Amino acid sequence: MMSAIFFLCFAPTFTQTDRTLSVEDAVKLAKENNVSIARGKITLEAAERAKNHSWNSISPSASVSASSAIPIDALSDTKSNYTASFGLSATVSLSLSANLFTSMNAAKINYESGKLTFDDAVKSVELSVREAFYGLLYEKENITLQEKNLEMAKNQYDNNLAKYNQGRLSEIDVLSAEVNYKSKIPTVESARTTFQNDLASFKQTLGLKLDDRIELEGSLDDLINLNEISVDIKTVQSSSIILLENKIASAKNSVLEKRFSAFAPSLSANFTWRDQNWYAGYEGTAPDATKSASLSLSATIPLDGVLPWSSKNDAIDSAKDTLSDLELQLDNEKKNLVRTVQSSLRSIKQSQESIKYKQANVTLAQKTYDMTTEAYNRGTKDLLTLQNANTSLLNAQVTLKSETLTLIKAILKLENTIGLPFGTLGK
């Protein structure tokens, strides 16, 4: 008894959080908590730091040194003549080469590319969150339809059982209704299991606790977009194209850097200051203190560039080859973008037309089921006909939901491809 009371008093408590999430709420949570975005921020900050400090190769190097010298004899014989010295020196060196420009330019290009990569990572997370959110809405609404279908089948079975007990219906009709009812139970349970598994994965993506209870806000029916969707391909600038353009800029910078290494001179300066003081021991005479300062300037001019077979000339040619290859990739990527956008627009148009047809099909299936139910209650239609009408209605409803989800995802992917904010197309 006491142990039970102790457990109730001191057992750990686990708090659950109830949340109602819209798709925008989910995106906001993912951006705040997603691990890949946090890691991308670290990489981007490192690239920004490298850009801001890319000039540091011209920062002078400085050193200070101190030295002293005392003869060993002076330590053992205090009456011997000796001199001791203490010196202080400082050196400042500075070097300057043409590659400073290419180094700073490379750091800037790398930062711009890193920023683009980070933005793409954020958009990729947002795309996956939106797709998962709408996918969960579909699964949730599918469960509702399957549960409604199960309930209808159970009502049919209960009604038939009651009629059979009254002697108004054959046993075979009761058994058929029972089989139809119980065959739908695994379908509902499977849909619920799939939803719970996907919901747990969704919580992890958002950085929520797995035991948090969340309710998704919205309906697929409210997201059916039948407006005409068009894209001006001339104004499209996808991230893949911008990234290739940055790579081309980096390749051009690399060609320039290789040329500077082969042909451009480098300058260096070195300044040294020294102060030497002397001290005499016993009866010795110390030399005068000395101070000195020196400045040296030098210039280095490479000669490898004048030799067409030199390694530095080969490096220039290799950099040019890389540049040519990237330019070919850019041209091909622009063609791929046009093809992808046109294909996406055709798929969206086809999906919109399919939704119109399936909406009409749901309306027709609903009328058919209502009429069949009425006829079955009057005894002019058999149970199998009613079950078929019920199945046709369910299939029409589920198919419409599925096509709506397909349309939503197609629009999201097109927006992501052409770099538009989500929710822009079709407004």
C-alpha cells in the first residue's frame, strides 16, 4: 500500500501539449527546429566569416624577441673580466600579390553559393513539410470516409439481421451483409495505422514530442485550385541555374588566379629593429649600446608563364576546360528548366480537368446510392446492388481526394522549381 502511494506521489509526470496546426504553423515550427536547417546555418556562417576575412593575407606579420648572453666563467669566478649583453628586436613583414584579388573574389562567390544552398535547403524542408501536411489531411479524410463506409455497412448488417429475425429476409442476405461489414474493418484499421505512423514522422520533422497531440487545420476540399496557372518562362530563374552561374563565376576567377600565378609579380617588405645593450663585469669595459633598423623590399617575377609546356600553363588550360564544361551545363540546364516547367503545367492542367470529372462522378455516385438505398428499402433492389452502389460512392470520393492531393503537390513542386514563394500560383 505504501509503495503504491509512493509511486503515485513521486512518479515522473509527462506533459502532453495540445496543438492545432495550420500548414503555415507547421512550416514555422520546422524552420525553427529542423536539424538540417540548423546545420546549414553553421556552414553559411563559416562562409560569411571567410568572406569578411578574405583580405587577411595582406595583414602584416609581426614578431618580438628578446635575448641575453652571460659567459659561463662569470657564473663561477666573480673576479674575471666579462661582458654580458641583452638585446631586444622586432620584425614586421608584409607581402602582396595579385592573387589577393582572386582570393577575395572566390570567398565572395563561395558565400553567395553557400547562401543559395542554404535557401534551397530551407525551401526543401518547407516543401516536404507542406507535402506531408497535405498528405496527412488526405489520410485523415480518407479515414473519415472509410469509417463512414464501415458504419453504413454495419447499419445494413444490423437492419438485415433485424429483418431476418422477423422472418422478412433470407439467411444468405444476412451473411452477405455480415461479410461485407467485417471485410471493411481491416481497411479502416490499416488507414488508422498508416496515419499514426506518418503523423509521428511529421512531429519529428517539426521538432515536437512524439506524445504531443496535434490537430491539423484545413480541408483538401478548400484547396482545390481550378484557376488557370501560367508561367512566363522568360522570367524564370531557378536556383539550379543561379548555382551554375555562380560556379561559372568561380571558374572564371580560377582562370584569372592561375594566370596571376604564372605571370603576375609578388611584392614583399620586411622591417627589422634591434636594440643591443652591453654590461661589463668586474674591471671590464662594456662596449657602447647599439641600435639598428633595416628595411628590405623585394619583388618576385615568375618566368614559368613564358614556357608553354610548364605546369602553370597546363593549370591555366585545365581551368579553361572546367569553365567550358560549366557553360555547356548551364545551357543544358536552361533547356531542362523549360521542359520541366512545360511538363509541370501540362500535368497540372490534366489534374484540374480530372478533378472536374471526378467531382461530377461523386455527385452521380451519391445520387445513385441514395436512389438504390430507397429502392432497396422498398424491396425493388437486392443487397448486392446496394453494396455495389456504396462501394462506387466510396471509390469516387477517395479518388477525388487523391486527385486533389496530386494537384496540390504538382503546384508546390512547380513553385519550388521556379523559385516562387509557396502559394503564389493560381491565386
